[in-house]
Amino acid sequence: MVIVKFLSESDCDLYIDTEFFCAVSANLIRKIELEVGSYLIEALDAEGKKISSQVLNIEQSQRQIFLQLSSGATSLNATLQELKNKSDVEFYNHRLKFKHNGKYGYIDSRFDVVIQPEYSDAEDFIKDKALVKKRFSDCEKVTIIDITGAICYSGWFDFVGEDETTMLLLHNGILTTIAKSDYSILAKYKSTHYGIVDELIPVSKNCGIDEMFGYINKAGKEIIPFIYDYVSRFSDSGYAKVIRFGLERAVDRNGSLYINYEAALKNGTEATRTVYPSGPFSKCCESSYEEKPHEEKYIYHAPKISKEEACVMDFEITNDTWAYTPVKIDNMWGLKEYNPWEDILLPESAENEEAIEPSILYKCDRIFYCINGYIAYRIGTECKLLSINDPDKIYTYKYDAIFPVILLHNAVSEEEYVTMEEELLNIIVKKNGKYGLIDVEGKIILPLEYDNIEITKADVHGVLGRVGIIWKNSKCMLINLVNGEILNESQFDEIIVNSHPLNELYSIESTLLVRKDGKLGCFGLLMPRGCCSDLRMSEIASIIYDDIEVKYEVFADGYHYTITLRIGEKVGIHESMQCVLSGLPVGSYGLFTEIAPEYNECIFLKNSNHVKDYKDLVFFAVRKDDKWGILDVHPFSTHFIDMDFYKYEPNKKIEFKYDSLDSLMGEANEEFKKRHMMYRKSCYYRNL
């Protein structure tokens, strides 16, 4: 049921579908409830004269409607008579749009109404279709109708953008490109992210039996080709992360492909390199040269290939024992084997200048994965998976696509080197547009009922590849890829795994941003000791914030991350610091602070490069309106799972007496020095 409110300038009787319904008093709102549907609403005065007549369409998504019964409204007959008196009216496919009491409808060549005036705007018919707009309770939507007024496509769309020839419409996560010449559908794409925030939109589309990813503009034209297994939004840097053959690459707005995202960020920046007198190999015998190596500055250019080249090749993929380049030849993909003699002419062929032909291995219809010593590809109706180290052992699966789940974790070799060790865990499979999860032997872990399954780079106790995201009906949940367990009961609109700096000394736990109903929250991941298959989500910040920003920083003895929380114009902070003692992969004790979003600005004051020094040295600079103050916090110690945590609770007494951050820092530095001396004295007496 939908609430409809009526307001009239004078007393009148209300008729719905020509039947008397109720009396409406002048300038008083009358509320009634109506089912979803279309109604003819008419208002008659005391003498039975019609003062208002209009068609009311009630949609399922509407909650309430306001309708004014104006005595100044023009009758429909008067509007039609005015059209008949015009000599310059032009019909399109025997249809003419007209405007009646602020709404648009259509008449035929006999001036009979064939489509009631119910639209907020309308275009002329092109062939047998027309574009119309209708205002709903919260926004205006568009659709395409035929000459009878029936909706041609799937319901009402949000308008995204247009150019001279096409327009882009959105409905239920599907983006549709419409031709302006005849309002026909040119292409359909699946939106991969919540909301449209950039001129280049990351989307996917069906390419045969494969779902491929690329970018379109707001007019629905393809800008970056659909050759990727996943694409992300463009960042402010002008680059976006993409995944291809299991590897994370980067693209710019022109579609050029970069070897990785970090290299793309440094592209065109100034860097420093060591220059040796006779090349890099002379560094082992520097003493034989008078000239010594020296540092020089240069402009770094990241390895990249053009948009056109990326359609038929990729960068060379290397491992300890092999090196291949994915290439496309005659619509078949394969791995071009590295050959050091490739560019050298054979003696017998030197006269004919015939170069050695490169060998192409594993010719196939598509390569899904080529990293960490594993290759996954499809030939005909079969998908195959093998290890480069054991190429004779080939796993075969009857699916449209396969994506191996590889666990990456630190391992110490006999020479005591820390290396990344790979372990084939399970396999994400796809068939008939749906995704599932199986083990290596083909046993089903998750059935084929999901719209997508993503492998994330979430770090849990130094292991990557354990956490995934599953999508169903435009909602997502977190999943443990070890056993297929879903980690959260509630469904989210989006889950974002925050990247963090890589560090060889210790692992840095990942944080997750989740979006639901337009609000953001933050979660961490927990894994109980001794149970590598058990994962849990731990709430850091409730899903109530308008914006959340996460920043990481590595210290000499650990790391910390700052989570900035925003509600409207107010800012708060969740600060977490993990101290990592020598020989331990994860935090041995933690320090954390929570500041509610009550301030206009909040800044963490740093005066040391060691986490342990923060135990008694924690300050925040906060701003309210145009004044700054020092937020002092003190520790509250707890004990949890053999790890010491110190919770810093804010001191409520804040004096906002500083005009600028610079003036505040002078007093804060003096307080830092005083507390640091007290801290060192306490350490001295504890050691006695």
C-alpha cells in the first residue's frame, strides 16, 4: 500500500476510476492508501464541474505521493483542442507528444490520446520507440516505450550519461548502452563496484563463455579493452589495478598496461641509481679503477606496453627455473618460451636471414593463470591445471573457467633465507555464468550458485590467498577459501581489502572496509592459534560512518595504522600500533586508541620511530571550529591470548586555546621531552 496525499484549493469531490471516493476540503490534506497500479483521478466542484483530471501511476518503490487538485488545471479536452488548432504539428510514426498540466503523453494522427500524460519529460518517437522520464519519490528515472506505451526493456533506469550517438542507463547493477538513432540496445555490462564515481567505469561483459573485464565511459563506449580477469576503480594517481593471468598489473586512462601498480605510481618521477665506471659488473673489482661508483638522478620510466599490444601479449613471467611470455597468435593463446638465442641467426640460415622460430607452449583458447609455478588454461570444453615443476601431472576439469587458489606464506630455507612458499589449495570454477569452489580432486566445496568469487590479498598471520569475496544478487560476503565457510551473516554492498606496505621482517594484518546502505564500517581478521582453517571477522568500527580512510606506517620495531572516521563534517580516529619482538612473525603487544568523531580535524603526533616508546607518549592534535587543542590519552592495560594490549583512553579535559597547529606543536614537543625523560627513568628503575 502507498500513501497518497491530496490537496485542493477549494472544496471538491474526489473520483477514482470514475467512482466517488471521498470529499476533499479546501487547503486541507486528505490521506488515502492505494495499491500499486494506475488510476484516473478526477475532482468535481459542488456543481459537478470537473476541475482536475489526471492519471496517477503508483510504483512498488514509492512510499508516498503528493497530488495537487488545482482548479487552475487545464482540461484534457482543452489541451487537445489547442493542438488541433495548430498548423505546424509534426507526427513521428503517427505519434505526437503533448504536454498537459505539466505532464507529457502522446496522441495519434486522429488526435486521440493513445498514451496518457504521465511523464515528467518525453522525446519524439524514432521509428517505434521513444524515451520518457518519470519522477519518483526520490529521483527521476528514464525508460524506453513502444507506440502503445508499453515499456520495451527491463523497467525504469537511472540515467548515467550520453554523447552525440549513445547513452548509458543503469538498472539493478546492469549498465545498458542505448543507440540514440533508434533506441536499440547496443551492449550490456555488469557493474563491478558500488556507485559510479569516475568518467571511466570498471565493468564486465560476456565474451563467449568467458566473463571479461574492461572500462567504458559514461556514454557506454568501450575505452579500455575487455582483456582482464578483474579491474578496479581508477585512483587519484590516474592508475587502476587490474588482474591478468593471476598477476596484478596496472593500466592508465589511455589503456597502456604497466608491469605492476607500484611501478606505475613511480612512472615519470625522479629516482637515484648507482653508476659504475665500466658497467654494473665492475663493482666486484672497484679497486682496479681510479674512478669510483657514484649516485646519479634520473627519470624513472615504468615498463609498459600499449593498449593495442596488450590485446595480443603480456610481460614476461619468470620463475626460478623458467621464463615465458603469454602471447596470442591466430586467435590462440600460448606461452612463448624464453630463448637466449632467439635474436641470433643460425650459421646455415644467416645467408637467408632467417631467425630461430620461438617455441609456443600450451596453445589454448584462453589462459586463466600463469604464476607461482602453475598454469591454468582451456582447450575446447576442458580446463587444465598443471605445475611447471611437474608438467606430466595434469588435472582436467569440465568447467568453463578455473582459477587456482594458491596460498603464499613465508618459509625459511636450509640457508636461513626467508622465501615465499606456494601451496595449491582449492580451485574457483565457473560454468554457465555461475561460480563455485572445488578441491584439487574435483570435490564440490561451494556449489555453482554465485555471481562471482574473488581472491583477495588479505594478509592473515603472514599468509595470502586464504580470504575471498563471494557475490550474489549484487551483495557480497567474506569467505574462507580453505573450507568454504562464509565469515559474516549480513550481506554488504561492497568489501574493500586495504593494501599495506610489504615488510620482510614481519607480516602486517589487513583491514577490511565494508559498505552497507550507503554507510561504511571497518573490520579485522582473526585466526585462533592452532587452527589455520578457522577465520573470524572482528569489528573495528561499526557500519555508521560516511567515510573511512586507512593509512599504514612501518616502524623499526613494528607498525601502526590510523583509521580516520568521518560522520558529516566530524572526524574521529582509531589508532592501532603493533610491536613485533625479534623472532616473532606477528605483534607481541599492541597499543590502540579510539577517539569518537567529535572534531573537525584530528592528527596523530609522532615523535619516535619505535612502537615501544609510545606506551607513555601518545598525543593527538584536535581542532574544533578554528581552535586547536591537545588530546591527552593515558594507557589502560589488558591481557588477551598471551599478548599485552594497552588501550589509551582520552582525557576529556581539552583546552582549545591554539590558533594554529604550529603553535600547538611547540607545547606538545616540550611535553614529549618531559614524558620521554620520565619514561627512561621508569625503564632504568625497572631494570635495577
